[in-house]
Amino acid sequence: MAYFAYKRSGKNRYLVIRWKKRINGIPTIVKEISVGTADDLAKTIEGNLAEIKIAAYNGGSTLCVLRIDHMIGLKTIVNGIVDHHERGMSPGDYFLLFIMNRLSDPASKDGIEKWMSRDYASTIYERRGSQDFWNLMDRITDVHMVSIMKAVREKIIEMGYDFSRIFVDASNMYTFMDENEMAKKGHNKKHRYDLNQISYYIGANYDYIPLFWNSYAGNIHDSRTFPEMIGQISEDSLIIFDRGYNSKSNIDLMGKRRYIGALKQSDHHDIMKVEVEKDSYIEMKKNVYGKDHRIILYHSSSLEIRKRETFMKRMEKVILKTKKIMDSGDSDSMDKARIYLESENLNETIILPSLEIDQKRMDERLSMMGKNAIFTNIMDMDSSEVIDLYKKRNRVEHCFRTINTMGIAFPVYHRTPQKIRVHMFMSLLAYLFLSLIYNEMHRTEKSVTLPSTIDIMKDIMVVYAAKGKKVNESLDFKSEMGRNMGMIMKLEEVLN
């Protein structure tokens, strides 16, 4: 243990550094170095600092991306699939640079050049502008993207992650671009029906790691992409999907695969009317979507409370808006009110023109709240485990939430369908890297989340201290969690 101490020589006091350790249980000074007087120390520090030049760069995302690339070899994979005949940056380098930016401070391809000026990436790559990225993106084909995804998937499986259970779902994001082959109007998750959107799907495992993904036109219904998605998934996998994919044709596609889904309440009133005690379940068998299935009907009290609260707020809002439509004085106000109630699926519950509530219909709605009917072809799994797996389908929803809220794919600055597809492919690769970084962290730091992983990376800096021709490169951390990430991800090894 080192500490400062003072010694006297006549009238002068000298600063010394002493090292102490216990010898046979007794604290003993084992080493002592004289620093000199306070004036001597001040001159030394002032003289050295005047000669030292210091520069600091953001480095967390760049170093973590390099660490993950050491594990899965994306750069090598891309370079092997997309021919690289020129000198300078390879296609794989461009992919990594794009991912580094998306996990740090997402920018347009033109903005990446500005971002590089303050990031450690600028010490690895030459500055690149939008035209450089556009030139690369023009070379990437759909065949390239499928091949890259397949090779990356094989690498991740080799790392030991479990992909026996796949959670599949689709999402979309609005864009301000004009309509084209990819940007179309559709049912937008953020309710921006006035804007065109781009849709995409993900098949992810229990650890939020995407193994399958693709983007498609915003006006294509999610269920139409199901055949493409299922075709990529191994026949020995268990697939968990949402109600939007329910159809006989989609169930026929499953083949030997095991699956868990949920019935739409509106299509199966007979099942939903069955009495089930709160926080319990019952089982039955029924032919749905052309096949005999095991049905597990469960009733969650917490879900019922949430559903009731949401529904009553919605009822209040709809009644007020309907009254406003009727009071507008328009000749067709009653027709408009009826159409509005139909769009809200409340035309049988709210009676026009009195706006009274059909109590029988209301009681029927309330009685179904908190109930969920799961259907599956798995006969040998405990019911509680089936229910838990279906509840875990929000694993893939976390993927979408992170991608959309952290700006990993948004905004899209491209106009041509081909560049949009490549941008989405590279953005979802960026999310893949984030999910792998998160999993490396989460093994040790259980409080870490997908979004907070990005925040922690921002706490890591690369500092250069130059004195003459000698340059010292080191990591600096703004937080204790950033320091922990540096150790867990072994960033010192990447830096050196």
C-alpha cells in the first residue's frame, strides 16, 4: 500500500512516498522514495504538463464492435461474399464502421464523416463520406445479404447460444420520404397513418439475439411474410408467434415444427366464454385453423386489471368524440358517428343516437378481459411452461423497441428501394452486435438492459497523451459501469 508522508531536514519538509505491508502481522515500511519539496514537485509537474499534448475520443461502441467482430468475424464474412478488388477500406470495413456509428451516435451516411472526427474509429479508418457508402451499397445484392446472414448465423450458433426457441414478430417505422417500392402507407405502430412506412420482421431467441430478419414494403401485411420467415427456421425449432400470423395457410407451413400461438378473442367467443378462476387455467382440445390443437385457457388477474383500465379510458374517449361528431351539425353526422364507432369496434356496445351502453354487450366484453387462449401442437409440455413461453413473446418486442427508440435503423435517408433494403440489413446487423454486447455484459451485470448498454458504451473514452515522439494510448471511464464494461469486454486487448 502506497501513501504520502513528510520528513524534515532542518527547516525544510520533504515529501516522500512510502510503501507498507504486513510482515509477521506487523505493518512495516518496505520502500521509500523522496519526492522533494513542494516547490520541486510543482516545477516538475508544470514542466511536464507544458510538454504533453492530450487528445480524447469516444471509443466505447467502436471498441465493443471490434471485440464482437473478433468473435463472429463479420468483416471476413462480408469480404468473402462481396468481392474486394480495390485498395483501402474493404466492404467488411464499411459494415463495421456503419455499425460503430449506429451504436454510438446514429447519423446519415454524410454525417458519419463528422462523427468520425470525435470517435476512435478515425484512428482506424480514413474519413468516409456519403458517396463512399452509396458506392458500396450499390454493390450489395439480396443474394449477398442472404449469404452474409446465413454465415453470421452459423458463427453465433457455434458460440453456444440457444436457438431452439424462436420468437417471431414484425414491426414498422414511419419515414418522411415520398412513396416508393419500399415506403408505403400501412397500419403504423406509432399511428402515423399520414406517412409512408417501412416494415421488417425479426426471429429472435430468448437472449434477444436476432437470427432471422428482413425488410419489406410498408403496405404488405405481416402475415404475408410468414412463409419467408418460417422457411429459414429449422424444423426442430419451437416457434412462438403473435395473433397477427393466425391462418390455416400459415399453420400448414409449420410442418414438423412445434409452435405456440394465441387465438383471437373475437373469432372464438365459445372458448372465451368458458369460466376460469382467476390466476388459473383449464385445458381442452379443439380443431382450429384446420388442425386439432391443445387449447390452454388461462385467466390473469393482473392482465384483467390492465385491460379494464385501458378499455374504460378508451370508452370515455370514444364517447366524447362520437358526441362531438353528432353535435357538428353536418347532415351526415349520424353516418360519420356510426362509421367511427365501427372503426373502434364499439358499434354494438355504444348505442346511437342516445350514446347509452348496451350492458349485456359490455358485461360480455368485461368477462373476457384477462383471459387468453393459447393453442399449440405440443402435447408433452407442462401447461404453465407453455403459458410462460407465450408470455415471453415480448422478447422480440424488446428488440423492436430498442431498434426504434435508440434510432438504430431510423431515420432512413435513402430513396431507392435497393439502398433502403441494404440500410435496413446493416441496421439490423448493428442491433445484432448490440444484443451480443448486451449478453456479454449481462452475464456479470444483471441490471444491464439493451438500451442501457448503449449508454454505458458512451462512458468509455480513448485518451492519447503525447510528449515529443512518445505517445501513450489508454482507456478512460466516465462511470464505474463503463469501467466494468471495459473489463468484461476486454477492451484493453482490443486497444493494444
